[in-house]
Amino acid sequence: MSINRITLLGGSGFVGSHLVAHLSNRGIACRVVTRHPQRHRQLEVNPGCHLMRADLFDSRSLADAFEGSDAVINLIGILNEQGGQTFRRMHVELVDQIVEACQLAGVKRLLHMSALHANEAQGSSRYLRSKGEGENRAHTHGGASMAVTSFRPSVIFGPCDGLFNRFAGLLRLSPLLFPLACPQARFAPVYVGDVAKAFARALEDPSSFDRHYDLCSPQVYSLRELVAYTAATLGLRRYIIGLGDLSSRLQAHLLGHLPGKPFSWDNYLSLQTDSVCDHNDLETLGIHPTPIDAVVPHYLAHTDHRGRLNRYRRTGLTP
């Protein structure tokens, strides 16, 4: 299968912007569907990248956007519900629209972004259950007419991420003590560049058809360790106070009512499932995982290169 032109949904987001750059560098033309093209003109610096307005929940409008594409990539997802953006609407109903639009436009290849441990029946949160249902629908509804591949990453890091950058902002604003909910939740953070490579390598590979790839780094860290590493990299002295389960639940209920929902009840439920891989499919795709030390210090301000994660495994505190 030869891929020369791709349409991306969510191409203006964190992962999408990296993937567009990666694909453009490989000579693949990228059409990015967005409701507000004027806000994302910077993407058009990538050769062959074009922004297009379309109604995401109108299969005919989407089909027009997909016309002439060799493949469609869906990267759209939300971590919290706000307004009309519910988990079911964005993770399930939208997938149905995308599959129908692909069929109308004659697109034969669909790559879908899911989430690690997404499970329609047994997910610990509405986020994970809706992601699992959407992933299932992409394969069952689309599999008869197109080749579908899903990707299930752990938390993703890289420039402009919502992981290290988010905690960096909170740490800068906090006093000496930093209360942290669910401190023992475990992650295997995966680099955004590696995720982009995974999509690109699977794109034309027939062995990836109808596959579900789990993407992780081989290193597993607790949330406490990741926050401690962020503080050390910034040169900030902070004492991380790990909250117990009752206090974590209370924080989720309280912060879930604030604008932007910095931490919600559904986030708390998601953290009850460790975001680590039983089998890391980056290796299946021939990708050597990028460690956080190779990237994070370069995009967090005022880096302290002496900070290393293993040091905080022992203490749990920043220096």
C-alpha cells in the first residue's frame, strides 16, 4: 500500500503537530481538518501541509475532507468532559462518523489513537471505557472496508506536553510543600517522537493491519517520582506530600469543579489503573524508546542536569 496523502483529525494538537512534521519530512502531504484553520497556520510551514475546515460530526462534510486521501489518522481525544464535549461524543460517536466518512470517500486505511488499557467493559474510568468502545468500533465497523490499526500509548511526553510542563507550572506556583494525589500511580512515559514514528512505520506495513499496539518506555515511574524529577530539573526545592486515598478522592471532587478541571473524579479513577505495558510494541515496530533524560531537560526552563530520577526513588524528596 503506497501512502502519499493523509488527512489528520486532531493534527493541530500536541501529538498531531509532531506527527505532521514527521510525515512531511518523509514527503507525505498532510491535510489537517480543524474547525479553526486560522488558529493553526504555523502548521503550514511543513511542506505539503494544508489546513481544511470541516464539521467533525457530519459524515458528508468529513467525506469531502477525506476525498483523495490514501489514509486517515484520528488523534482526537479528551481527558475531561466539558460542555458538549463528552467522552461518548468525542471517543465513540465521532469514531462512527469517521468510519462512515472513510467509507463514503473510499479511504482504505485508518490509524486510530486509543489509550493504554482502554477497555469497553472493564476500564476503571469513563475515559478508559469510552476509549475502548471507540477503538472496538473503529476495528469492527471499519475493518470490513479498510485496514485499521490502533495505538495505545502510556502518558506521552515531549515539548509542549501536558505532563512535565503541567507539573512544572504547578511546582513554580507552589510553596515548599506540594500535595500530590495518587502518588503511587505508575507510568511508563513514551516520547512523542517515538509515537510519531510508530504511526509512520505502521502506515504502509500490511503486518500492522487490524493490530492494536501498546506504546511505552521500558522504565516505569511512580507519579511521585515524575513530579520529583520535574522539580529537580527546574532547580526547585519542594517536599512532595503524597496524599492517601481518602485525601486524593477529596481533591478530585474539589478540583473537578474548578475551571479547566485540573484534576477530576474520572482522572482519579483512571489513575487506579497503572499506565504500564505488559508488552511494549515500540520494539515490535523497531523503535528504540527515548528516555526522559534525553529530552525533558532540554524543554523545561532552567534545567538542572544533576537531577536524575533514580536518586528520588530512594528519597521521594527533591534536594
